[in-house]
Amino acid sequence: MLIKANSMTSPRNSARPVPADDAAIRAAAAHLATGELVAFPTETVYGLGADATSDAAVAKIYAAKGRPSFNPLIVHCADMETARRFAVIEGPALDLARAFWPGPFTLVAPRHADCPLAPRVSAGLATVAIRVPRHPVAQALLAAFNGPIAAPSANRSGRISPTRAEHVAAELGGKVAMILDGGPCEKGLESTIVGIHDGRVELLRPGSITPDAIAAACGLPVVGSGPEAAITAPGQLASHYAPRARLRLNAVRAAPHEALLAFGPNVPEGAAAVLNLSPTGDLEEAARNLFAMLRRLDDAGYDAIAAMPVPEEGAGIAINDRLRRAAAPRDAA
Ligand code: TXA
Ligand code: MG
């Protein structure tokens, strides 16, 4: 056992991304069945997957990420029917699941009394976060494994979520049996998370499915969507998605030592480097680029990044949420 654990962490045995063809997906499912970790793409970000019914397998996720044990995981299911075996999904929750599954949407719902999911996926809570992803590789892996897959974002705890297989390899390659490469993620930001309490929908984490779309799908008011929202998922610590570099928000000009994370057509001059989230000001394109560009600037070694303002509307709500967390002082966590 010890020898295996050591060899898994040596660079020589670090997993490289493999194209997610049928044979690779079957091999990945076999690893999951023996309690190993597998990274795979979803339409939001890459996930670090384990058998959600095995407490021992789920424990490996926490160890690999360095994730605090109080921070519960998302359980990925092939379809609505499977999801409803594990959690009570009815009324407005069912309306939302019908509207947004499969897709970039996660529902926090009460666990059934006899729920066979590992207790550790819920970190001791009576609820469980469930998602039915739409990405064809995630769907194929769920079908091949034929069971629920627990998967947080495949990054070290507190760091930037991966939107490409290479990001996973760089950060967790030594900790996983396999990395399925499905190319860059379509959305680029983690799923929208909601819970339902007292006839209100609580937005626990903004994502590409907007508060307006959620309200329209279930006819209930959505609370907790603003920058100062009090309600958060346990994992939504103030400091998160943290680059090594210092991040300055709402920058209208950049100093010569700063790298500029620009948005829109009017980019101030004078920065040491510029990456533009979307030269045309398209919020969905900016969401897709945000994490990969933050990583590139960070990896290039700039110790200060200035981010231009992004409008607080549509996908911009989630972009600003992630930027604020990336800029928060580390001791705020
Ligand atoms: O797009 C995504 O959601 C990706 C892909 C892989 O599915 N997953 C992801 O997982 O972002 P993670 O672990 O990085 O974020 C899950 C969030 C955490 O903030 C956690 O606290 C919250 O979901 N969460 C999980 N279970 C919960 C529960 N029972 N109640 C409240 N929040 C919960
Ligand atoms: Mg995460």
C-alpha cells in the first residue's frame, strides 16, 4: 500500500491527460470501481471523481485536494431518476431539476433516510448536493460506472478551478489514476448551486444559470444573489480561487508592474501584460476565459494582477463573485 501511494505521487508516475475515447472511459470507470480517483470534464469545470457510495474512496478526494472535512461534495448522477433515489426532489426543486438538468446546475436537497451515498459526501449534513451534468464525457463515464460519482472541482483546495485537462495534470497529476481529456470546458465557471427553504430559493453559488432564469423556472423568489449575500455554501469561503499574485479589482488603469485582466474594447495602456476576457464585452466568453487567464498570468510570475470591471448582470454576476473571492485576503478564509 505504502509503495503504491509513494509511486502515485512521484513525477514519473504523474497521470497525463488521455483523450476521452470509449476505451479510456471504460478504463476510468474500472478505476472508480476499485476506489481510485479519476478526473473528468464537465461543461462547467473538470471534476475530481470517486465512487460516491464508498466512504474510503470519497476520503481520497479530501486528501488529494487538501480539502477541509467540513466542506461537502457534489454527487453527479446520470439522470433525474437516479438523483431522486438519493435525495427528496419535489415541488419547486423538481421544477428546477426538470428545467436545468442535464446541465450546469446543482440542487441541495434532503438525503433520503436510507440514502446509500457515503456519509462523507455530505460532510455530516442532512442534505446532499446533486448535479446531472450534460457533458458527453461525464455522461459516458456515469453510464460506464453505472453509479453516482462524487466530484468537486479538480484543483487543490482554495485554488483556481481547472477548465482544461492540463490544469488538472499540473496540480493533481500525482494524485489521480487517470485524467480524461475532453478539451476546454464550455462554461468555464462552476455550476449554479441552489437550495430551497421556506418557499424561497437560496442561491448558494452563482453560475451560468442566472437568478432570473431560476425564478422563471419555479415561480419563487431567489435570495442571496447579490455581492453582500449572507447565505453561502460551506465551501464558499471568502478567500477562494486564489492566484499567488495579488489581485486588484475594478481597475480603470494599470501600473507598469501589473498584468491587466481586461474586459471589453477599451483597454488602458501601460500594463506589463494584457489578457482580455472578451474584447467584444461578451460575458459568456469572459466566463469561459476567466480561470484559464488568471492561471496564465499567475504562472507567468506576475505578482500583481489588475482586473477591469465586469458588469453585474447575467454571467457577470458569477464572474464578479469569483473575482471577489480571488481578491479576498487569505486570512479571510
Ligand atoms: O461545476 C461544478 O459544480 C463542479 C463540477 C465538477 O461539477 N464541481 C464543483 O464542486 O464546483 P466543489 O466541491 O468545488 O464545489 C461544491 C460546492 C462547495 O462550495 C460546497 O460547500 C457546496 O458545493 N456544497 C456541497 N454540498 C452541499 C450541501 N449539502 N449544502 C450546501 N452546500 C453544499
Ligand atoms: Mg471547487
